[in-house]
Amino acid sequence: MAVINRIAGFADEMTAWRRHLHMNPELGLECHETAAFVAAKLREFGVDEIHEGIATSGIVAVINGRGAGPVTGLRADMDALPMQEETGAEWASQVPGRMHACGHDGHTTMLLGAAKYLCETRNFAGRAVLIFQPAEETIGGGRIMVEEGVMERFGVDEVYALHTDPFSAFGEFRTRPGPIMAAVDDFEIHLTGKGGHAAYPHDCVDPLPAATAIAQAMQTVVSRNTNPLLPLVVSVTQIHAGSAMNIIPEKAYLAGTVRSFDPELRDMAERRIGEIVAHQAAVYGVEGKLDYQRNYPATVNHDAQVDTAVRIAREVAGADHVIDDIAPEMGAEDFSYMLEKRPGAFLFLGQGVGPSVHHPGFDFNDAAAPLGASFFARMLERHPAKG
């Protein structure tokens, strides 16, 4: 593997940065201490511009190269998850109920490592626009940064991102042209009947039969309404009702998620879920209310930028450690909003097989950080100059 020598030389510093971030996780848009740490490092490195407070706590930093060239956006997410850590590491989270369980501490560290190197060398044409965003795990900090105009304000031509991958071998880059991660929608269903004593069901309107019927009927959205060659997931993940064995509850609640790639399929799933809720509620004589929330769109890579990213990944990791035709995944990413605005590519970087992301035992592999930083740095250095 061809990690840049200078980046390898400060790998221990990167480990220290990452572990500091891991010990101090923040949630959603409120990544203020994380942002302050990032901004302090960027000033220490000597970036040309630092713009803070974007999407509440996001940062955009600009590093000017030598002469005219493309403006390349490089993105890292900063937020953690509301989970209790169970790694047992010396650098485990110091904040109860919060942990970096998705590797965003590592993503931020990789981009900081690239920033340090690029500021020292300036061996590239054009400009590097480094995007440190909050709230990937919640309301879509990437969407907010796009809505606040970061692509236009900083003249970004292309944009790239990495995500750590605990499901593949260490140092393996994985990507694909076209859809790589799914659109995500969430739904909540509120059913209201008439509660009462369980010994007198005829005096009640029980929402539980309606809840179970709706949950079962939803499975037909995939099995009977969808072309079996097209990927779609409809998952009911919560059903809540009742408080005692001898009480028929007044209300029942269901919730879940929908994952898709095709916009027409996404529309169909929303429509059919609405029809199922309305008609099953009517059948069982209860009131049914559906709250359907469209969240992140599908993450769709652009062909030319995937070609560029794959070429650079092969230089960094070796051809045997780059896979450019992986199957799309049903997880979701708010980097999708940036790819809707600008051409670019999203890649996974293997950190060795271990506990899954969003698992209390997950921890970013610090040995992967110099690889990611080298990829980001080479992305700038290998772009051709304009004119």
C-alpha cells in the first residue's frame, strides 16, 4: 500500500486526534466542541480560509493550490450516535449515552490528515474545499449545508467522501457507479379506537387487530406490488400498545422504514402504505393516521468521478485492494444531497472485519486513517490543471 510518506510520518498525531474526538462525542447539529477542535487544527495547519457555523456547527475550509485548477470538495461527517459504548477501550466515550459508533471520528481525522499534508506541500492545482458536516445521523446536515449554498459559495466542481467499512478487509476501497446507497423514508402510524375492560370487548373498539393487520399487509408492498427484480425494503420496526392484561387499549402505534433506489418505486411504496392504513383502519372501525416522512434520497455516484476515485484508490491501496462494482446497499447517507448538486463519488474504506457500525462494540481502526488521508490528498494532487 502506498500511503504518502509524510502522512505516515504523523500517523501517531492522527491517532491522538481521533481518540480525542472519540472520547468527546456530540450529537446532531450540536457538534460545537468537535467543530472547535477541527477549526483549531485547521488554523494550526495554515489553511487559507475557515468558515464556521454552517448548518449550526459545520465548517468549510479552503486550501489554495498552485495555479488554476478544479475546485474539489472533500467531505467528512462529525456527529456521533445516542448509544452507550461497550468497547472497553482506554479512549472510550466519556459522555454517557453517546458514542462514535459509525466512524465519523475517523472520517474527520482522515480529512484533517489530508488538510495538514496539503497545507504543507501545496503540490496541486486549484482549490481544496474541506467540508466538515454535522448531523449525518439525524436530520441531514449535508442537506442543510447544501441548502445554505456551500457548493455555490465555494465554487465546488466535484465532491468526494469516504466511509469506514467494518465488513471488508483492511485497506480495501469499495465503490460503484450509479446508486450505491438507498433512499430512506420513515413512517409512523397512529391508531385510535375505544379502550375499556378486556372482559367486555363488545363495549370497546380494539386497535390491536388493526395494528397487526396493517403490519402484515405491508409485507405485500414488496411481495405483491413490486417487480421482484427491483430492490425495495419495507420494515415495520415498532408496535406499541397496551398497559395491562385486562385493558383493551385506546391507542396503538406502529413505525418503520422504507428503503428504495427507484423514484417511481418510492412513490408507489408511500401510496400503498397510505392505502393500507386507511382501508385497514376502516375495516376494523378505528381511526388511522399516517405520518410518512421522506428523508435522504438515494446516494448516486457519477461515472466519471468514480473512474477518478478508483484510479486514485488503486494508487493508494494497490489494484488488488480496490473493488469498483459492489452491489448497492440499503443503508442511507446524506452525502446524497451533495451528489445531487455536484458530480462526485462515495467510497467505503475497509478497516478489517469487526463489530458493525451502530453496534456498541464498534471502534474505528486508527491504522486506516493514513490510507484515507492519502486518498483525499492524492485526489487533489492527481487532478489535472485547468488550461
